[in-house]
Amino acid sequence: MNLKYFFIYALLIVSICACSDDDNPSPGKEPPVYDMTGFAKGADVSWLTEMEKAGRKFYSAIGRETECITLLRDLGMNSIRLRVWVDPADGWCNKGDLLVKAIRANRLGMRLMIDFHYSDSWADPSQQTKPAAWKDLSFNELKEAVSTHTKEILSELKSHNISPEWVQVGNETGNGMLWDTGKASENMEKYAGLNNAGYDAVKEIFPEAKVIVHLQNGNDNNLFRWLFDGLKNNGGKWDIIGMSLYPEVETWQNMNNDCITNVNDMINRYNTEVMICEVGMPYSEAEACKLFLSDLITKAKAVANDKCLGVFYWEPQSYANWKEYTLGAFDNNGMPTVALDAFK
């Protein structure tokens, strides 16, 4: 076995054995029933294998060590989101690492969203950097690279009998992706072409998967109208409009209201479904975060014709001191805060 992947495959073997007691009920005890259909209640846990290698463990509210995705399932989640990078320097979130986490989630019956960044590292509103191997490609070559990479990753999942329900073509692409070629403010047509290369590749491997175009600032209706009008006018394809929403304690009520207003506008304007793909709030404000999530989930479920499909927390399992990220929903002892009670 390639040593580069030895650890992540070892993690998979360990995780298969690290089930909660509910997965192996005692004689006479009925196993729990998990609802894996309908409204998606999920989490992006892409840091998970890296956290485990660093020695982080996860515990239920009563202090029982539990494999993380199992714990999230037991807290009421039914879906997992995983990012994938093209050639990350440290190997995390590459094809092999993605596969380990996807197998684990699939084994637990969780629904799956794959989030293509089309970068070697973070793609977000501040950076949409081409992978190093793609930086000198022409536009047509870049479209082919997007297609090839997308099909390679999805074909690997398919070979393990894993079928993602949703696939993001780009991450927080409010100004396009693969800059500068696909920067939407400079060339919307080329962004649409790159987007469509990803869309078509997804459909080739998984025709039933729904493709998401995902933007930041789900409360910003002007941003969403500008980007999706641009895509529509240039033949851009998508099945679902994805949103991120990261309020503060003082702003969550207004941001939730604005987000749901935007959700309804997207549905009516483009005849499309919507998914809230990322949410988060400071871990130190767990009670307020629970109120924020409960309100958002209730309002999202109430959207007409069930066209708001779900809500995903971004990396809730992050310890309060993990990589200086402060918007997780676990404490430094590896236990979930009350914020996640909103998913029950």
C-alpha cells in the first residue's frame, strides 16, 4: 500500500470498529431508527481525519467516546458534506482522504454532499486559486481539467458503491472560480463555461445527483441575483442554489429573515431548489447558536413546496482551539455544545 494513504485507510478500519453502543444493541433491545430522508440536517466534517491523526477524540453528552459521524447521526443529523481539493500539499481532502470519510458516512446510512473546490487549498470569496498543475492551461484545457478531475473523484466513489445525493461545482463562487480565467466580474461567460464543465461531468457519472452552485452571504439578495442572472444569461446550469450564512449573536434574527427572503426569491425567480450548505456561529455562544439554528431550520422547513432542502453546519466537530477556528460546536473536551440540539 502507498504509505501516503496508509494512515487514512487505517483510520477507516478503526472507525468501522468504533461504533456507538446503539449500533450493537444488547439482546432484547431494539436498535434505534434513524430518519435519513426528507429535510437534510447535516454537517461538513472534512477536517475529521486530520483531527483524529492529531489525537482529537469525540464524546457523547454523557462522556462516552464515540466515532464522530456516529455521534452526529445520534444527535439528529442525516447528511454529511465533504470537500475535495485537487493536489493539497499535505494530502488532506485529496481523493484518498475523501474516500475514507465517504465510506464511513455511507456505512452509517448518511446522505452525502461532495464539495469540489477546484483548487489545491481553500476556495472562498477571497481566493479562487487554480491548482498549480492547471495554472498555465488555456480556457478549453481548463474546462477539460475540471471535467476530468470531477469524473475521476466521482468514479472513485462509484467504484465503492457510494452515490452522492448532491455535488457542489465550486465553493462560495460569488465571483466565479478558477481566477482569473473564471472570475465572474471579469468574464461571466467563461465562468459559466467552467461551471458547465463540472455540471456535465457530474451528470455523466451520477445522472441523478443534484448539482449545487454555492455562494457566500445567503442574506445578500443582490449578490445572488447578479450571479445567477449572469449564469442564466450565459447558459449556466445548476439544479440547486446553495448558500452560506454566518451571523453574529446580535445579527442572527435579521440575517435569518433576509436569508429566507432570498431563498424564496431564488425559488420564484429561477424555479430552482435551495440548500443552506454552510452555517456557523461562535462556539462560545452556544445557547444563541441553538436559537439561531432552531429558527433557521424551522423557517427553511416551512418554505413552500419543500423547496428549501436542508441546513448543514460547517465543521461543528471543531474543538474550540482547532486551527484557531472559533465557529465550531464542540468544546475543548470533544463534547457537543447545546447548539447541536437544534438538529434533534
